[in-house]
Amino acid sequence: MINKLSSFIARRPVLVTAILAILTVIPGYYAYKGLSLNVVLEEMLPANSNNVELFLRFGEQFGGANTTLIEIKNKKGDI
């Protein structure tokens, strides 16, 4: 059986490559169409933690977890 399979692959490498490419692309397409990445940070945090309560309390005021705040201070004089 292995000899027949290996001789078929050796005789028709383009056909075998095309079949494998189709068998790879079709499930990949359906996985891409149905794939959704939705990460909700609040659902992954521990429920009864003081830090989480602070995060939820002030999250809307400062933009939530997906925001970076940068503070700039002038060391000499006014802005």
C-alpha cells in the first residue's frame, strides 16, 4: 500500500500538491469567515478584587483598558 501511494505521489506531484492546497484552503476560508476574536478584559479579571473594583469604577472616566495615558510635566516655568 505504501509503495503504491509513494509511486502515485512521485508520478503526479502537481496533482497531489493541488489536492493538498485545496484541502488546506477550503477549511482555512471557513475558519477565517467564522473566526472572531473578542477579548473582554472585565470577564477575565477576578470578581471580588479591590483593584478590579477600582478599575471598573474609574475605567469609563479614563477610557478603559485599551487606552494609554501619558503625563507630561514641565520642569521649568509654565506651559
